[in-house]
Amino acid sequence: MKIEDFEFEELNTQIALAELLENIARQIREGKELELPMPTVKDGIIKVALGEPIETGIEVNLRKYFTHITIEMSWEKPQKEGNP
């Protein structure tokens, strides 16, 4: 499975979105791996190993009827012990 092949958009209430972001923040604080909803199967998850430093970017597009906010994060894949 290639994770970059997946994009996911879903309508959420403000409370559901806040809970998702709080869960992501908790996982980043713990610093091991990030578990995200599987885009193609609602009951599955994608596990991604976290690394540092984390590069972040925020893009805001104001349109006539919608506001789009894109938050991006990227980091190098952590090296497993014994691998260069």
C-alpha cells in the first residue's frame, strides 16, 4: 500500500473535528507513531512512524462561500536500528 495514493475528505461537526485534532496532538506528543483513519475503509487505520524535526505549513484560501485551510506536516522516516 502506498499511503501517498490516498486522499480523504469528510464532513465533520466542529466537535468531531476537535476530537480528531486532539487525538492527533496526543499521538504527536507521545512521539511514537501516528494512527489516522483509513481513507478507503471507515473502520481501518493507517499507522505512520513519527520522526523529528516536523516541518509544518498552513495554507488559507478564502473563497466567496468557503474557507479552505490546509495543514501539512512532513518528517523523515525514522531509521530502524542497524539500518543506515
